Amino acid sequence: MFYREAGDFSTTYAEDQQTFPIKFDRYRYYVVLFIAIVVVPFVINDYWANSLLLPFLIYAIAAIGLNILVGYCGQVSLGTGGFMAVGAYACYKFMTGVDIWWGGELLFRLPEFNIFFSVIMGGVMTALVGVLFGLPSLRIKGFYLAVATLAAQFFLVWLFNRVSWFYNYSASGQINAPERDLFGVLITGPSTEPWATYLFCLFFTIVCAVVARNLTRGASGRKWMAIRDMDIAAEIIGVNPLRAKLTAFAVSSFFVGISGALFFAVYLGAVEVGEAFGITKSFLVLFMIIIGGLGSIFGSFAGAAFLVLLPVVLKVVGVDWLGWPTDIVAHLQLVIVGGLIVMFLILEPHGLAQLWRVAKEKLRLWPFPH
């Protein structure tokens, strides 16, 4: 009754298969988009951008990418931090110009890309690397695949630390995003406006979410879910496991690479691979999709929002209001996240997305639940 579905029917296949078949859901979606695109840029400040909105948008892209691989295709990955590092360093190289040396001589040098295409190329390079490290999934799965992706995490961090070409032979070993603008508005650098960086990240988040939603509802998504449920049965009915698994690794790595590029160029501005993209980053994104819900695009947003908001809320309540020491609050955050992961895995494996789904079903019948 809350949704008022009387008279809400479809007359074409396109209407029946749209993402939000109920009008109330569509209107709510349009309202959220209107607020995010039109209202928020006028009220945003540096604190809201750097503490909440930019991390949420960037981690949401990474969670969507990992959810495609783990939640939809069933391929366990612990190398998200390393793949984010690939996107960050590829973005940096394309922003500063890619030079190829051989035998002490410069063979050729690509011109500097603008920030938009640098982020895109960061995703493309990460997709290629993801396909390379996804090849073992054709022979191994489960725990052994998790170990293989964990090895990729450590190898990529080691590679970016040891090969000085990736950070342009900088003495500090870190990469710094140069100032780059888009249509005359600074997107990277110390002088950027919060609304500009917010809208730039919001654009990529919306596009990635729409693309991921359509992929998972189409033929590719059905093949990924068939591989996840039972790969032998999927192969018997005609699903090519080679193509399905590698496309899942490619699409997932592309999204993760874009999030890594944005995390470096737009959010942090300067990173050192071991600190910014270590194993803790891989586990953080994995926790997001576990809490938010495996196999759900909305769950990726919910998990990212929860783990971005949690430290801010604990700091405000624990440190500012109650006067607790900051180290106790930091440890309390770990306890809460660990407890929630155990609780969701036991009581609700589909996470916050399933709770939201159940709540919507209740509202569809309210006030006549029987």
C-alpha cells in the first residue's frame, strides 16, 4: 500500500525489464540523483568532500568492481589493493607522459593526457593486468584462487616499489598528481574546489553503476552467475568458462582501476604504494561487499557508505562527545567491523542489501501485512 502499485503496469517488454519497474522506486531514484547532482555541489565544503563524499564515491566504484568478480562470478579475490595501485600508477604515467626506453635510448614518448582520459586509461591498463592474473582461475578456485590473487597483491606492491620507472625516478619513491583541469576547472592539485572533485567522481560513479547494473542483468551477468553457482553445469549448457571468468576479471579490474586512479589523482594527490594500496585496502573493499551484500549493486553502495561513515561517527561520538582516547576508538572500529562481518555471514549472508529488500517487501503490503 505504501508503494501504491494500483494501476502501475507495463505495456511493453522494455517497461517490464527496466531497472526500477515500480514508479515509486523510479521517482526516489530521480530525487536522489537530483540532490546529488544539483543540490550537493552548492552546499559541499572541504570537510564533507574529503571525509565522506569522495571516499564514498571512490570506494563504491571499487566495491562494485569486486562485487562483480566475487558476488556475481564467484571468483574470490584478495588483490583489490594491488589492482587499485595499477590504476593509480597508470593514471600517473599517462598524466605525465609515458616514455619507453631501450638500451639507454628513448624509443618514443606519449604526450600527456588530460585527467579524464588518464583515469580511463588507468582502468584499461588495470583490466589487462586483471586478465593476466585471472588466468589461474581457469585451473584453480576457492582458497587456492584467493592465495593466487593475494600473491598478485604482494607482487604488484613490490613491483611499484622496486621499479623506479613507475614513479618517474623520484627520490622519495612516491607519485604526486600534477595540476590538471577539465574545461578550465581544476580537478587535481592543491587548489581544487570541492564541488569540482565531487562532480568528477560522481560522474564516474554513476556511469560505472549503470554499466555494472546492465551487465549483470544481461547475458554476461547470467553467464557469471552460472559459473558462480556450478561451473561444470554452466559449461555443459554452453557457457564458455574461459570467456566468462576472464571477462569478469577484466570488467572488475577496470572498475577497480578507475577507483584507484581517482583515489590517487583526485582524493589523495600523492601516494606511496605500500601505505595507500597495501593488503589492508584489499580487505577493506572485501568487507564492504560482505557487509553490503554479495551479488548486489546496491549492496556495494551500502557497504561503502557504512564503512566510510563508521569511523567518522565513532570519532564524533567517542572522541568529541564522550572524550575517549583516539586509540580506543580506533580499536573499537575494528571490533565493530569484525563483529558485523561474523553476524552477517551467519545470520544474513546477503548483507544490508537483503535487509533493504525485505523492508521494501514489507512496505509494499503495509498496512495489510497478512
